[in-house]
Amino acid sequence: SQQGEEDPQALSIQEGENATMNCSYKTSINNLQWYRQNSGRGLVHLILIRSNEREKHSGRLRVTLDTSKKSSSLLITASRAADTASYFCATDAGYGNKLVFGAGTILRVKS
Amino acid sequence: GAVVSQHPSRVICKSGTSVKIECRSLDFQATTMFWYRQFPKQSLMLMATSNEGSKATYEQGVEKDKFLINHASLTLSTLTVTSAHPEDSSFYICSTQDRDSYNEQFFGPGTRLTVL
């Protein structure tokens, strides 16, 4: 069953603005990952943050992890129209490397 | 990252027929592949874990006799939807895990199944 929840469900911003998406989960994890999915396509791995890490950067992406609150956030800075997609967090609790996905956030960046 | 392909990308079939979806790992050997189902505007739900040379492990609520998984080689896993019904219409996505990339999974482009 899905264990993650994400908010907002949908986010619409102007190009150049920052976009922040949040993810909460319920159980202890080994790591948390963020993926992007363009409409009708497969998923693209964005970033992985381990349970002993608090913050990670990759280009315009910044991910934080608060294991005490069982939550994570994904920040996309200086957004572009090409960032328009659905974004999912996924947690790995260490059970055979299975991923449990959050509900996702639909991001629309208007040019 | 690893390259994963799926075939076909889209399939439309009549109710009662069986459909086979292939998932191939193109540039590394995958001992484990995962099959997900995604309904419109929803998230991915893990259906089963496909293990090379052994039986697949199915998630609770997924009928193993309806969703047959075969992982006969290190580069190919197949999912067969048997006696498909309209409620099986969905987006099916596979993923593989490269053991050299710490727990990162690489996803195929997905297969859109429509059952009439």
C-alpha cells in the first residue's frame, strides 16, 4: 500500500520562480528518492538521500530529509517550462529494495 | 544510468485476450526487476518483484495467476496479463536496479494497455 503523501497535489508557478514539494512517510527508511515523470512516460531518477543525510543538492534541485518528522522536501530553483511534470517521492525501507511511492505532485511551470 | 526498454509502448486488445509486455535491461544484467501499475492521475503501485531464475514475489492483492511474470534471463522480464478485462487498462512500468548504483532504480518508458 502507498505509504507516502505529497503536497501540494498540484502546483502552478511562473517560469523563474522556485517550486517546493513536500513528502511525508510513515515508517523508518533506508533512503528516500525523488523521481520525475513526464505525461505518459516512464520515471526519471532525480536524487537519492540516505537516512543519515539531511540535505542534498543536484544542480537546481535541493532535497531535505527530516527523519524525526518523517518528511522530505524537493526544491526546484529558477524553474523552467521544461520542469513541467509530475514529481514523486519514493521510500526504500530496506525490504528487498522495494520502493513505496507517494501520491505525487503535478507541477506546471508557465512561460 | 542504466537503459531499460519496454515493448510494446501501447497495446489495445479485446476483453478476454492475453497480453505480454517485455521489459529489457539493455546495458547491464538485472537479477531483479520490478513491475508497477499506474492508473490515470495516480501514483505507481508495486505489483511484483521479478527475480531471475526463480518465482516472482507478488504484492498483497495482486493475482499471480492473472499477472504472470517470467524472468528467464538477466536482461529480460515479461509480464503477461491473462484474460484481460477493461479494469486491467492501465500504464504498466518496469524498473531494474543496478547494483552499482546504491538502490537507484531505472525505469522503462511504460506500456499503455487498453482493454476494450
